[in-house]
Amino acid sequence: MADSFHRVLSAAEVPPGTKKAVQVGDRCILICNSNQRLYAISNICTHAEKPLERGRMSATWIACPTHGARFDLATGKALNPPAVKPIATYEVRVVDEWIEVLIKEVAT
Ligand code: FES
């Protein structure tokens, strides 16, 4: 299967300063509207696999609500312990008022 953009939400559903979790296949993705742009990141913290969707979001990062690790919204990099591994990030775009996320299929 080829890489493809998946329509996940209308742009109006994620106003500035908010975030919303969506499921795309087996991936749980968090759409974040912060710093005047959209980000799409994995909703699952790499420390103990807890969801990030209720975490505090600042301009460029989100904090895990469970133990406080922060992740860069653009790169997914873990910014402080206890997480050390990055979270996945996804290319995101808006087409006709719909938010679309690029899912790259892993060759098997
Ligand atoms: S589960 Fe996220 S920091 Fe522990």
C-alpha cells in the first residue's frame, strides 16, 4: 500500500490552542493547533505508553500528564525525562477545510 493522506477532522474542530485525538487504522494520533500551525503527533507517550491528549500544551511542546515528560510538537523529540525516545510525528495539511495526515506504510 502506498503512503497516503487520510482525512481525519474538519479544521473547525481543532481551533487554536486546542488538540484532538483521532484513530487512523492502528495509530492513535493527536492533532494539535499551537503556535499558529497544526501538528500531528503520536498520542502515546514513549515512557509508559499513556495518552498525551490531556497534557499541557505550550507553543512548541506538549507535556505528558502522567509523569511530565515533554515532547517537541514538530520533531517529536523527548525534551526531558522520564521519556527518552521520541514520539512519532506526521505530516499534516488542510485541504478544503479538512485536516489530512500523511500515513507512511511500512514495507513488510
Ligand atoms: S507515561 Fe508519559 S512520562 Fe511517563
